[in-house]
Amino acid sequence: MKSQPNHPKFERTLVIIKPDGIQRTLIGEIIKRYERIGLKLVGVKMLIPTADLIEKHYTLDPEWRTKTGLKTIKSYVDKGLKPPHTDPLKITAIILKNLVNYMTKGPVIAIVWQGSHAVEIVRKITGGTEPLTSAMGTIRGDFVIDSYKMSDTDGRAVRNLVHASGSVKEANDEIDHWFNKNELFDYRHISEAMLYDVDLDGILK
Ligand code: GDP
Ligand code: MG
């Protein structure tokens, strides 16, 4: 690959296989889905996150608390239900507490994927946030039966197997948060010739 760092084929995104993904023996299945589409694994590690790592992860975007609170209120109202609070920040405080509790309970696997439109492609494979409505064929749609109703009733985070960055900016901030520069690898993957090379002159003898 010619080095043009702004080319879309260099885009990177963060995936975290959450504690439930590991406990459900889905590590291989999850990695397979991102790998077989043509993304390149450029960083990977297993760790038990601290509460601080998780809290900072979710609040890297200063708007996250407000956006998530408003989104949650809307989803209650859309279902004809009364939200637990009218203040979005109070709702997010509960969601964040539950997320910290969930994400620090066991090892997770953090992975950086690189490739053409990595962020959007990974989100497509991952599926929508709430497993009840995630499309079939996606990781969350195929392997989880959880819902906000279930998790809110039991006062816990929704178990949706994976985290995937939501935008290129979020991906860059999250990769910096989870990985040191020397834990990420620049290397050529043989399949990239077929995915990206402009001419395929090398195929015929
Ligand atoms: P994601 O990027 O698809 O994981 O979704 P978001 O970034 O919007 O939310 C991050 C996490 O917050 C999700 O994985 C959920 O655990 C939680 N969350 C987001 N929206 C809601 C909601 O409406 N209700 C509840 N209970 N949790 C939510
Ligand atoms: Mg998100």
C-alpha cells in the first residue's frame, strides 16, 4: 500500500469484546466476523479494566452524557413508558454506573481493526445497541436475547457483547485511550493486494 494516511483504507476503529462475549465463548466467532470481511487486526490485548478506564472511555465525548440521557428518555417515551427521570444527566449517571460495574467484572479483549471504512463496516457487523432490535445477521442480533426492559428491570447494563466506536473521531480518541503507540502494528497483509491494489498485474504468470 502506498502511504497516504488520509486514504480511507487506513481508517482504524476500536472493538472491545465485553465480559459477556468472553463468558459466552464467542471470542472466535466475534473476531471471525470482523476478520473475514477484510479488516486487518493491528492491535489486540486482554485486560481487566479499572473503573477509571471505563468511566473515561464512555465520557471521552463531552456530549455523551447528555446525548445518551436524551436518547434513553426518547426510547421510553416512544414505547409509551414514563422515563425514570426527566433529567437526562440523572439517567446517564445510572447507565454509567451499571456500565462500570459490568465492564470491570472480568477480562475483556480490546482490538483495533484497520481497513476501508473500518468504523462504519464494524458498526454494520456489530448491529444496533439494544439486542432486542439489532438486525439478524449482526453480532448483537444473532447472539443475544437482552433488552433495555430486561436490564432496566434488573438494574444492570444491557449485555450486548461488544463495544464498537461510533465515529472516526470517537475511534481515534478511544484507540489513544486503550492503546500505547507501540502496541499498534503497521504491516502489510497479503490480502490487501486483492482488496486495494489498483492493478492486478501480478496474478497471471
Ligand atoms: P453503542 O455505541 O451501540 O454501544 O451505544 P451508545 O454509545 O449509545 O451507548 C453506550 C452504552 O450505553 C450501550 O452499550 C448501553 O450499555 C448503554 N445505553 C445506551 N443507550 C441506552 C438506553 O437507552 N438504555 C439503557 N439501559 N442503556 C443504554
Ligand atoms: Mg457508542
